[in-house]
Amino acid sequence: MSGRQNNFLAQALQQGALALRAQQFAQAEQIATNILKSSRTDRHAALLLAHALMGQKRGDEAIAPLERIARRGEDGEVETLLGALLCGAGRVTDGIAQLRRTTTRRPPYFPSFQELAGQLSKAGQHDEAISTIEAGLALAPDSVDLKLDLGRLLQNVDQIARAVNVLQSARDAAPGRPDVLSQLGRVLVARGDYAAAADAFRRVLALYPDDRSNRAYLATCLLELGDRDAGEAALRTVIRGQPQLLGRAAFVMASGSHGRFFFSQRAASKFLGGESNRADEISSRLKP
């Protein structure tokens, strides 16, 4: 390929990447398709096409182009995406087999361990999912991403003590990562350590004050700690401008050992300062 052709290809791929970033998936698809017409095994175009099709919920159409690339040699990124798409297309056995092969590649491509573990967990093979992440950690013991995934998987099988230890290690290695802090907080809630969980959620909210999910978890902790005023204030913030979250706020109040119970969504909305008309609409939808 000449220098001029290489320059044209690089510009086309850049345009495709920009279209993908702007969620203009049809445009990205067209660019990738045009490139593949002249170069059927261009990995960058095949990956661009796959992500563009996934954005349009047509990921199964990207399987064949990715298979062509995968047959040309070891490519962890292509193989991992191929495995995920095979699983998504209902070919779970083929997808998991592909992902297993990819995890044996050296040097390792660690997203393949994460994808395989996720697919195994979806298939109900929780122990094997945990073993997969542990195998990845044996190769990269300092990986925060793998520790985070392991913590989630351990929580799913109620191995709370192990999950706390793993996630605390991840937090110590990356104290500013909100995803780690949030997951650690949830596991600490499951253990009943509400003070430590509240601290984790406060750290997330210091970075992302509009994160309503973590604020609802903080409210749970505060109510369990007996700080009802602060907990209810947090719930008021959760539903402010988002009345569709009233149901969750009401559940948090009702389920806490120091919470409150309301016989209607309207009453809960009035107490929390929500929008009464919207609350009536939500309440009518919740009626059997």
C-alpha cells in the first residue's frame, strides 16, 4: 500500500472513530464498510465496524469480519470482542471456548479474563468465574481492575469477608477510583459495617456529588447508624428533580432499622418534598 493510500486510510479511520465517539453509529459503519471493501482484513476497520454495529444492536453481524481477523494470528482485543459477540448472539459455548483460548495467550490480554469471567457468571458458573479472575491476578497481582471484578464476583456468592479484603486492597492501591469505593461501600453494607460504608460513599460523592445511586446508599448507612435527619436529607437530594426515584427512596426509608414506613407513595413524596402529582402517577403505576 502506497504512502498516499496509508494516509487516506488513517484519515478514514480517524473520521470513523470520531463518528463512533459521537454515537453516529450508521456513519461509522459506512466508513468501516468502505475500508473493508478494499482491505477485508484490516483489523482497525473490523473493530470500528464491530463497535458501530454494537451501537445499533446488530453486533452479531460483526462476527464474520472479526473471525477473518482472528484467523490471521493472535490478537487479544479482536478475539475478546469476538467471544463477547458470539455469547451475545446466543452461541455461548463457542464464545466461552474462544475466550478460554484467548486467556491462554502470552503475553496475557487481561480484558479477556474479565470478559470470560463475566460470561461464566451469566451462565451460572460462579466458581469458575472467580477462578478465572484469580488466574488473571496470579499474572498481574497489582491489577485494580481484576481486584474490582473479583470483589463483585465474591459478593455475588456471599463471600463477603473475602470481598471486603480484596476491595480494600484495590482501594489502597487506587484511593481515588470511585468505582472501587462504590463497590467497597456496597460490600461493607452487606457486612453491616455502615460507618465504613458511609465513609466510602462520601468519598465517591466528593468526586461526583450528583451520583444519586451512591447518595441513596449513603442514606441507608446514615439511617442504620441512627442519624435519621441526615439520612432523610440525603434521600430528599436523591429525588430532587427525579421523582421517578421516589420508590427507591421510600424503600430505603422503610427497610432501614431506623427508617419510616408510608402507606402510600403520595405520603412518602409529601414527607420527602417530592412532586405530588408525579407521585400520584408513580403510585398508580405501582398498583397491581
